[in-house]
Amino acid sequence: MFEVGFGEMVLIGIVALIVLGPERLPKTARLVGLWVRRVRAYWFNMRAELERELAAEDMRKQLEDAKGAVHETDAEVRHPDDAAKPEETKPTDDSHDGRAQ
């Protein structure tokens, strides 16, 4: 967000004192403090909800990945003939390099 330094706070206080007067300034300061707390609480609640939702989505994805792995393993156990077989390779003859001898 943005930062307000000490100098800016003093300037805002002086302007508020001039505009509102000493009678209304304490009540207005309490009201502004209340609204700032409400906005911050709302922001933190929304952020926490978003983090929970993202964590739940990540857990769902991990669960789906685990289910897929279980189904693959189950299929391999039930039908071992369908499992990936190593490819048959042709024997290579390294003694013959294609040149006439």
C-alpha cells in the first residue's frame, strides 16, 4: 500500500484541526479510526479467504493426481500383460562397419 510518514501525519492533523475545529476533531478521529479498522479487517478476511481457497484448490489437484496414480497402478496390477513392455531391439554387430574388407 502506501506509507504515511510523521511529517505527513502532522500536516494532515493541522489541516483537520483547521477545517473541523477542536470540537469536532476528536469525534471525527474516532470515526476515521473505526473505518480504518473495518477496512483493514475486511482486507485481512478477504486475503485469508483467498489463501484458503487457493490451498483447497491445490489439495484438490494433488488428490486428483494421487487418484490417477492409484488407477494406473491398479491397472498395471490387474492387467500385467498390458503394462509397458521393453522394446525389442535388434542385435547390433559392431564388427561390421559397412566397409568392404
